[in-house]
Amino acid sequence: MKTKAKTLILASALVPTLAFAWPWSTDMMNQPNIKPQEGTPALFPKRSIPVMGNPTKIKNREESENLKNPYEATEASLKKGKKLFKIICGACHGLTGLADSPVSPKIGAINLTEEYVQDMLTEGWIYGTITFGGAIMPAYGVPGPQGGSNDLSPEERWHVVNYVKNQLAKDAAAAPVAGAN
């Protein structure tokens, strides 16, 4: 009887171990799939955009100076530009463009409402600066390791330009002064 009890105890101890050997416990790697470098690669669909970014037809900021904005400064464009400005540019240039964010003085962000920016810089130059970056500013349109985060498509960059050149200074002037009550 002792042998049967020992066998029963041993068998019950092995049951959980044996349960892991069933087909439902196989590794996910062994399911039907195509592994890297295996088989013939599929062709990319027509009009697909490579993972490394959106195409930019200019090579540097200087080439962009004489570009004309293909998007009119409509209410819809200004609204898109404002939203993107607050998300992408606001951290450094401040939500009003006055270079009044906590990091602005530390990195030397410029006040985008000043006469120099509003009257002297062309739309193309601002587009090129957004695309390729500046002295400290990261690039938001250059794919690959030489560029920045590539967060903005060419169209989105132009909407930001519309906002900076046509509405930012007005919004900054209308904004309440911090600390004034």
C-alpha cells in the first residue's frame, strides 16, 4: 500500500509539470508568421511614405528663404497652426510666443512677436527654421539621424508659419499679463 501511495503522490506532483507540456503552452515565437529576413519581402503600396519621414524638397534653411506659403492664412489654417504651435513650440517659445516659458531664458529662445520676426523674416525662412532647426532649436522636418523628431508634416509646418506670421502677435497682445490682478 505504501508503494501505491508514493506513486499516487509522485503522479499528483508531476501533473502540473506535465500540464505545461501541452500544445497550448508553446512559445509565441512558434506560431505561423514571417520572421525577419525570411521569405520574399512584399512591395510597398503606391504612394506610401517611408518610415524615416515626410519628403522635404529643400536641402537647408537658406534654400527655403524665398519659398511662398502654399496655404492661405484662413481661419482653419490659423486654428491648426495655433494648436500645433502650442504643442510643439510652446515649451520653448512660450504659449504666447513671447519667450516667457520657464526654459526660454536657459536656451535662448527668441520672442516670436518681435518686429524682427514679424516683419523681417520671410515665411520661407520660418518654414526652413521649423524644418531644419536653428542653433539650439531641433529640426521638425528632417528625417534620419541628422534631424530631429520629424513631428510635423510639410503642410503642418506651413500652418504653424501662418499662425506665427498672421495671428501670434495679436494673440500675445490680447493675452492677460501674468501676475496682474
